[in-house]
Amino acid sequence: MSDIFKKIGKTVTETGRSVGEKTKQMGSVAKLNGKITASEHSIEENYRIIGKYYYDTYKNDPDAEIAEKVNAITASIDAIAEMKDQILAVKGLVKCVNCGAECSIESDFCGKCGAKLVKPEPPVVEAEEAAEPAESEVSETNTEE
Ligand SMILES: [Zn+2]
């Protein structure tokens, strides 16, 4: 009887020990995976910083191999600026080029710094259609004079 209990006791202890080992192993694997993920994030962040540095430094003269990506960033930046202006226009506002204050599109001068406000062109499609005859009219007028 006591032998049986000893055996059972031993088995339980061994099982407990091996479960403990497994748990410990899993814990260190999880810990290592966590550290790997953190290192990968660090790499990505540093790549991002290097990319930003490269863009800021070489955006006007990028290497041919990477020029397409550099120009794509510039195009996105320009598009964002244009869309932000469009949002302001929809809201009836215009941004002061001098101080950045958002002023009513009805005003001629900035309410904050007094600079003359540069008004955006009227809605895109109409502006393109209207601009061409207006330009030719102007040049014709200039030629006649
Ligand atoms: Zn201003």
C-alpha cells in the first residue's frame, strides 16, 4: 500500500514538476517573443525616422531608385494641403498665409495679424472652365493694346 502511495506521490510530483517546467518554458518563450516584437517595432520606427530624414534632405534630388516613392510623398503632401484648403472653403474660411489664422472668406484682411488674405480659386471644375477663356481674353486684350 505504502509503495503504491509513494509511486502515486512520485508521479504527481514529477507531473507537477514537468508542468512547471513547461509553464516556465512557455513563459520564457512568451517573454522572448515580446522582446522580438518590441525590437521589430523599434526597427520599424527607426526605418520611419530614416525615411523622413531622407525625404526632408533629398526630396528635391532623390536617388533614381527611390525617386518614385519620394515624389509620391510630395504628391500626397500637396494633395493634403489642397484638400485642407477645400475643407476651409466649404466652411467659408480661408487660412492667413502670414500667421495661419482661419479667417472668414468674406474678409479681405486677417483679423489676427492684418495681412491681406489670399482667396482660394472658386470650385475646381468651374475654375478650370472659366480660367481658360478669361486668360485668352486677357492676352487678346493685351495684344490689342
Ligand atoms: Zn494672419
